[in-house]
Amino acid sequence: MSTLTATAEDPRTTGARRAYRVTGRRVLASEWAKLWSLRSTWITLGIGLLFLVAFGLISASRYKSGSDSGHMDRDFADSTAVSLSLFGTNFAQLALGVLGVLVTAGEYSTGMIRSTLVAVPRRLPVLWSKAAVFGLVALVVGTVGGFVAFLFGSGIVAGTPAAMTLSHAGVLRSLLGAGLYLGLVGVIGAALGALLRSVAGGISVLVAALMLIPGLISLLPGSWRDGISPYLPSHAGESMFALTHDSTILSPGAGLLVFLCWTALALGGAAYRLARTDV
């Protein structure tokens, strides 16, 4: 009769794997890290800041030169230190808007978006996080650039009719409005990149919306032009940081509301495509 001896093996102790939950905070941290890991981020933000400050100082210098010589250019006749300092906003918006497109569409061109959506299966938090992170960065760059341009530009035009300080009525609101406008342009750029999933397509639509369409609208009959023009994205945005207003442009509050509607429209389209279609 044989005896069966069972040998008991000691159970192996395996370290428990930590379970990571996908949270909004972690998605934001991930998008923040991805944004600053790209060399294009540093270069394009630097270009946007340079455009904003450099063109502001150049316009202030031209005004000062015309004022001293007594031969003021007609385009600068009614300028203020604020309008001169924010002259570069139209150039900075292109740099920040293009970078916004690259933030989202760039992942589609490289295929990295698949890995991103595997990590965040619900998808939409990725879009919200990208838009929020880059919008905040563009807001800070635009606000800092606007204040730097104004502080140096107001020193250049000191002693001229355009001279102003931060204590003048509307100056602080205009500078903050310019920063907010550039931040929202960045959000729209990110939304267009996610909506079209093409760097070239997103940039083309962005440039058309901000620069080409306003030029085409100017060719319409006067009654049509006056009714449509104030509600275009670029004109509504300009009313956010304009120091003075007349009947041809919206008030700052109305301009902000209209521009927020355009931003929501772009984000809504991007969210619908991201949620409904494959990557």
C-alpha cells in the first residue's frame, strides 16, 4: 500500500497592482505634460508673444515719430496708447490659433490619439482638457503680452495726445479683454483641430474665419454689411478690447457673448464628432 505525500507549495507573494482611475485632474495633468513636451509649443508661444509686444512697440514708435514731426499718418490720428499697444493682437491671434490646431490635430496626424483614447475611453474629457489647458496658456500669454506692450508703449507715447496710464477709464478692461480674446482664439483653434482632424484644414478654416471672411463681407451692400459685420468672430472679439465704441461695433459685454457663442459652436462640433465617429 503506497502512501501519497502531497507537498504543499508556499504561495507566491505578488505585489498588488495599483489601480489608477481616470479622473479629470489626471487627464488635465496628462494634457499639460503633452503640451509642454512639444518644441513647437515653446516656439509658437514665443512667436505669438513677440508679435504682440513687437508690433505694439513699433506702432507706438511710429505714432511718436509722426507726433514729433507734425506729419501724423491718418491711420494713427485717433490712436490711443491702448490701441497702439494692442496693434499686434491680430498677428498674435494667428500664432496662438495655429498652435491650438496643432495641439489637437497633431495627435491625429501622428496616430497618438489612439493611445490617448485608450487611456481615456470616455473621449470627451480629452477634448475638454486640451481646450482648457491650451486656452489657459494662451490667456496668460496674451494678457502678459498686452500688459508688457502697454507699459512700454505708453512710455514711448508719453507727452502726446495718445498718452494713457492704467488708471484711465477702460484701460484695464481693454488689456484683460485682449488676453481673454486670445485665450478663446486658442480654444477655437483646438476645437477646429479636433473637428477637422487635419492640421492644414484647421489652419485654413481658422484663417478664413478671422481674416478672409471679414474682407469678403466688406464687399456686400452697406445695409447687409452693417447687420452682419459686428457678429463675425474677429469683429466681436475686437469689441472685447476696444477702448471706445460706436454704432458699428458691439459693446464689450455683447462682443464677449457673441464670441463665446462662436467658441461653444466650435467645441460642440468637435465634441459631436469625437463622440460619434471613430478615430
